[in-house]
Amino acid sequence: MKWSVVNTGENTGVYNMEYDMNLAENIREDEAMLRLYTWKPYCISLGANQDESVVDLDKCRTEGIDIVKRPTGGRAILHAEEVTYSVVMHCSHENSPQKIYKEINDALLSALGLYDKKLTSAELEYKQPDYAAIYRAGKGVACFAETAKNELKFEHKKLIGSAQRKMGSVVLQHGSILCGSFHRRLPFFLNISSDEQAAMLNELRERTTEIESILNTAVDYERLKESIISGFEEYFGEKLNRLAPVELQTILN
């Protein structure tokens, strides 16, 4: 497998999701692509099957918050102070989507330790939540309210959330590496009551964390991206070919 990486910087929600999908549509069987990016403006992404009516469109417009649908499942995420990763590659009987999901998170775990030794205490979640029961209980609007199996947590709180979609033999996986706490403001942009907002805000405080809170210092985003690249190289045992964004821009035209 030939690994490449591209850092596309900050872009709109539509651009970011289209870029990921176009990578998935154009990846070759012997290639794997890691992409790193951020969001400008901040953006709420909804799961592929989530109704846009959950979002307060007027509030988002007033506050300059973008809205987009993800090609992957899950629920609403406020993309703000984070580094987002995506990985696109072909799967097989030996390299199943489940195996890919775990290995990507193992590589991210290596990356966190390279960024700061304190983050080596992060770990993979070993059990899967009962999402059907969670959604029935009315707690399923925010994606970060629960940590899925093999997602990364720190002291029992979600630190990196990931989602995956299989399209034929191609797997697209992307996720949010939480750096600052702005993501917790999601409840204020949803069409829910003030009581529901307060409950969700408390839930996000109790169940999520971010690098700035753990280290008590601002995140160096570019150094974090370099740590992610090094973590993937260390875990997969291969030097990643660095591509400039312009080399991939043609697939979006």
C-alpha cells in the first residue's frame, strides 16, 4: 500500500465534504490517502440520514456557522477548534472496514503521544454503545455525546470522534481531533428547548475533552498535523508521500 498525505488547510463545509468524496471516487487500489484539514467558517455537519430541521438555521446564519451534510452516518457535530482527518483506501477480506477503523485510531493514538507525552494516556474505547436505545431516549442529536468502540478517549472522555462509510470496495473514514472547547456550543444552534440545551451542554462537558484542556495550553495546529503524519508513518511503517493541495484540486473541477 502506497501512502500519501495532503494538508488542504481551512475551507468551507461543502468543499471539505466534496473533497473527501472525490478522493474516495478516485483512489487507486494500491493507494491510501490521509488528508488533514480545518473549517472556515465553523460548520455544523449532519449525518447522512439526519434531518436538517434539527438545526436552528437563523441562529447559524446570524452567528456565521456553516451547515453541511456528511457522506458518513452519525449525528450533528460542530466543527470548530479541531484538526479533521480523513483516510481513503480500498478494503478487502483481509483488510476489513473494522480492521481499518481500529488501525487508523491506533495510528492517531501514536500521533497524540508524539505531540505530547501526556497524551499517551489516551486509549481506545473497548465497548460499543447501544445507539438504538440512545436515540429512542432522545439523546441522539449530538454525535459526540457517546464514544463508539475503538474511538479515542482520555480519562473516559471522548477526544477523537470518527465515522466511516464503505462505497463498494472503498472505505472513507474521517473524524474530529478536538483541540478547543468551542464544539460544546453545539446545543445553542439546535432546535431544542432551553432545558434540552442545558442537558446536552452538561452531557458534552461530562463526556468530551480536548487537547487544550488536557495540556492547559493552546494547541499548535501545524505541529499537531506533523505529529499525525509522523504517527501514521510510525504505525504503518511507511513514509507518507506529501502532496500539495494543488495536485488534487483538479478532481474537484
